[in-house]
Amino acid sequence: MKTPPAPRIPKFLQGVGFAVNRQWLTWYAARRFGSVFTLHMPVFGPTVFVTDPQLVKQLFTANTADVGNIQPNLSRILGPGSVFALDGVEHKRRRRLLTPPFHGKSIKNYERIFEEETLRESASWPEGREFETLDPMMRVTLNTILRAVFGADGEQLDELRRIIPPWVTLGSRLAVLPSPSRTYGRFSPWGKLARYRRTYDETIDRLIAKVKADPDFESRDDVLTLLLRSTYEDGSTMSNRDIGDELLTLLAAGHETTAATLAWAFERVTRHPEVLAKLVAEAGTDDNEYRQAVILEVQRSRTVIDFAGRHVYADEFQLGEWTVPRGYSMVVPINQLHSGADAFEHPERFDPQRFIDNKPSALSFMPYGGGTRRCVGAVFANVEMDVVLRTVLRHFVLDTTTAPDEKLFNRGVAYQPKAGGRVVLRRRTTVLGG
């Protein structure tokens, strides 16, 4: 059995290195061992890293009975009813149920919400002085998800708005740590997480009851209602608990990551005047080709979620020339794919033009993951970012800066701009395109 090479560093030190700076460790190992190598990770154990696009394709198209979702995964934070907890046939059935609410035509109905929440948040932005965009973007993405996905308003909206931000922050940090056998009291991190979950479940139960009792139930278009009306092939429906887990998954997967990408977008364009000028020129029109290219380039150059994982269930899995034993984890370092010179000419440059009339290869560009486990809310997030950027550009003038690039900050799962994506802006006297 020819297993991928591994460094002779003690397993404990490999784990510490991964916890402290996983990107540095994987870059080091890739330079030392090539496109496939093994590291011993905390939580995941022996883990094979794959950076060759062709081998990534082989991994993501493998039989799901042989290679399934990485173990453990975010379902220990999001709940057993989350799509993260499912594999094989059950995962496929759930994906089929979740797809219609996030189809492109359905997302068009939410564009008004994206714009309204951006204008609501930006009404209090300071003019002429530097401020962080990350927190405002967190509020925008949270409120849009609560309205579009949860269909929440009134008391339920206020309650979810209160508990979700600290839950996401705490859950993101605990997600990369081993799960304890008990919570160790209500003041421990895991005890706090459990308390947030209980409050969330109670709120969702009240919200579901309210939605079902709505006389307009059949005409509502929020994701919660669509899930309540949907059925599997056998006519069965999702339980309230499963719906709660899925909504929590959509929120966790789309709230923090989308906000971080938007903060990176502001950080990037204010340091590239020519890019900002093109964005502004386009913002006054109905076009969005260049804005879409900018979003893709931000996702490539400042990858927020830097790895996608799988777990080997077969006795062994053949990956190119390598054999991976049963029980191993397999990880694709997405940031390394996005920085590959073979796929992206001058990858160190911030150049949205590379995506104009050039669809990125799914083998080398996967900000939403890849294969059968690609993020189901990818279209939702993409349209949301497009509308938020367009709205800001139409209503504000962004100052460019020669300040150094903001550094990456690892919050646990997602990477954010360390200084919060700082900008200086002024309100336009005349709205572009208005």
C-alpha cells in the first residue's frame, strides 16, 4: 500500500501547527511533499491533503459509498437534521428538497430585501472617516437571511437577531475543537452553545406554528414556508427539528461567510483604483458583468472557507498513485487551488479581468466547495453580494487608499480581514442610475 508521504514532525506538533496557522502548515507540506501529503490533525486524525485539480476531481466524483462527508463535521454544532449530517441516499434526498427554494428564479424574489437591508444599515454610516465594514455586513446578511430564509418578522425576528450573532461567533470557534462528552455547566462554552440552541429551537417552533396558521400560507415565498410545503418522493415531510437544523445550517453557512466576503470586497477595491472606477461606471447601469468578475476575484484571492473535506468509508480508496486507508480524512485546501499558477496567471495579482468572458474551472475554483456537497445556497449568496455592492456603489463614493493590505484573521472556520475591511466613504448627492 503506497500511502501519501507525511512529515516526520511529531503528531502533537503537527496538530499545534494546524491549530495556530493551518494555511502556513499546508503550504509548507505542499512545498516539501508535492500535491498529495498526509498530516495528523486535531479532531480529524490522519488526513490526506489534495492540491492537484485532477485528483480533486477524482475525489469529488467518487462513489459516495466509498468517500462521504468528512467526520466529524459541522453537524455536531448545527444538529443531526442538518444536511452536513447526511450522506449517500439521504443526503441526495435532502439536497433535492432544498434546491427549489434556492433556484435562480426564486432568488430574484429576494433582491428587494437585499437592497432594503443595505439601505437600512447604511443610513447610519459615518462620512469622511474610516470605519469597519465587517460588522455592518454581518448585520445586513443576518437580516436578509432572517427575512428571506426564515420569513421572520416581529418578535421572532428580534429574538433570532439577538441570539444568532453570538451563537455564530461561538460555534465557529468551537467547530474546530474536539467535542467534550458533556457541556461542563451553563457557563462553559459548550453550555452556552446548548443554551443558545434551546432558545433557538423554542423560537423556531413558535415561528413554524405562526407560518402554518398564516391564511396566506400557500402564497408565501420565504424558504421556511417552501420547506414546510415540500415533500419527499414518498409524500413524507421534514420534521420541525430537521427544518430548524437546516435553517440554522443555511444561516451559519451564509451569514458569516457572505459578510466576510463583502468586507474583503471593500478592502480589495479601495486598494485598486482602476477596479473601483470600473465598478462605479457599471453601477449606474443594469449590467453586472464586471461586478460579478470582482466578486469571483475576491473569492479567489481572499478565500473565506479554505478547505473542503471527505471521509474514506471503503476499505481503501485509490487516489491516483496513492492508496488512502479506511477511516482517513481527505481535505482539499481551496486557497491553494485558488493560488495555482497553472490555473490562474499571476495569481498574486488582484485582477477581476481574468473572469471576464472566462468561466472559471470547477477543478481550480470552488469558493462554495465542490462535488455533491457544494453549498446549496451559492446562488443566494452570489446575488446577495451583487446587490449589496451595487447598492453601496450607487449611494456612496468610496475613497481609495494606499494602506497596506489587511491581513487574514482566522475566526475558527472563516477567514476575515483582520482590521474589519476598513473604508472611508461619502454619500452621493445624486444616486447613480436613480
